[in-house]
Amino acid sequence: EVFDYLFRKHLIQVYHLIGKSHPNLLDEPIKKTIKKFYCEPKNFIKPIIDGIETNFYEWLDSGMIDLTARFGVMQSGHPVLQRVFFGFDADNIFLRIETTHRPEKLIIKLLNSLGEIIVKETGAEFIQPDQRTILEYAYKKFFELKIPKILLSLTGSELQMMVKLYDAELELDTSPVFKIAIWDERSKAKFWQT
């Protein structure tokens, strides 16, 4: 807080030294604009894969990555990717991907597992070097996906991924790489012990 105050006051002084009035933005603390962009899951979830919020509790215990937080005070831009919710049950990984509008194609690159997920209007496929698997998916207000854990050949207990959106082969938006710790029954038990 002290650094924030001093930094803004020094910038205001610079404007006064060059004979200009400072922008009103410098009167506001920078810290207020910082968002929490990542939340861990709280429990197993079991959402209905229908592309809408079927009930309030459906994604309540999921983790969440706020991708709008990549654009801070000094940056401008309007990301198409908004938020990624993620959660688990004993056998599956669930993803909810919110966008400003429906792109023609969504690709989820799995960086530490062989394969990628491609979602188009016609369906969702998990594409691996030696096989293609149709995934349960829906889109109405947002994308929802169910990925069986058995399909993933993970190195470690976390999934590294990035999301890319396309319209007519033009890349609209790309998320930064993010990591999700994959829960199993032992993870859930550890969570409730602490």
C-alpha cells in the first residue's frame, strides 16, 4: 500500500513538473484493480453437461480461472475467453469454458498428456496419436465438457493446458498455460482432513 501511494504520488509530480494535469486514474489505488484469478476446487462435482447453469450448486465447488485478469490496468483488450471452471469426480474431469460469444472451434491443448481436445458445433473429440474419442459436451450459454480420466496419460498429478478459440481458422484468443491438480479419492480425503 505504501509503495502504491508513493508510486502514484511520484507520477503525479512528473505531470506537474512538465506542466500538465495528471490523469484521474492516478488518484485511485492500483491495488483495487487487482483480481483474484485462480480458485482451487472445494469438493467433487457432478454437473449436468447441458451448456447452461442447471442449478446454483452445479459448479459451486469447482475451481475457477478468471482469464479476464490477464488484462491489467496498463493493458487494453477484450478477451473472448472469460473464465474456465474445472472440477472432478472419481472418474472424470469437468470443464466449463465461458466466452463472450460462440467461436467456430475451441481447441484445448493438453501439454503434458498426449493429445488435444477439439470442439466444433458437430461435437467434441479427444484426439490422440493412435485414437479418437467422442466426448460428452454441450454449448448453450457456455461450453461444458466431460473428460474421462482414463483417457489421459498424464506425467504427474496435474494437467497442463491452454485453450484456443478460432473463427474461420482465424485465432480469436488464446489462454496462457495453466495447471490443474487432478483430484482422486485420496485428494478429496486429504482436503477434508485439513
